[in-house]
Amino acid sequence: MSAEINIQLNLEASSGNFRASFRPNSITPDMATLISSDLSQTIGVTWENLNIGSDVVAGGYYWFRNLDTSTSATWNPSIKVASCAATAAGTSTPFLNLRPGEFALGRCVTTTMCALSSTATANLQFGIMSA
């Protein structure tokens, strides 16, 4: 298992008297061929393809982070991510909406993804680790 990775998650939320926590065990999937894409891309207000390397294959893990630091009341610019090519984005439903500073991690089922920013350009940092 030389290509093993370790993923850990700890989530705690509190507001006033409300408090919730989620601390699952860590997972250590065996990544037989560790090929990854780790980069930042400026996203505009029209759908555009993410520049994912051609050697990256589906089945691993993705992570996304909106690098914008806006503090506006409307939380803009948010970034929407869809699993499609930019030309087909109008017929697809985005599976992520990241407000400034937010991030997401999950299992990757495709390497064809596109994104758009809600009101202005924003920087999206992302990586895909192939299985």
C-alpha cells in the first residue's frame, strides 16, 4: 500500500445553545496509481471547464475551495461546480455552491467538471486524486 492516503474530518458547529459535532473515523483508501491535479483557476461569470490533467481518472477524491475572501452581505462571489463540460452546463445541475472561504471534499465520479462565479471573477482551488 505505498500509494495509501489518509483523510480525516472533524466538524463542529455551534451557535448560542446549539452545538453539533461530527467526528467520523479517518479513512485510508489505497490509491493504486497516485495521479493528481492540484491547482487554482480564476472562474468567471460564464460556465468554463476546469483544467484537470488528462492523466487524472475518476474514482478517487476531489476537493474544492473558494479562495475569495469577500465579506459582503450577499456572500458573493459564490462558485458553482457542475459535473459536465462547459458547453452542456446549461442542462446540468451544479452539485456544489461554495461561498467565499468554503471548501468541499468527496468521492469523484468524473473528471469532466465546469464552474462559474455568481457575480465577479473568483479563484477556485481544487485537486483530484485518482484511484
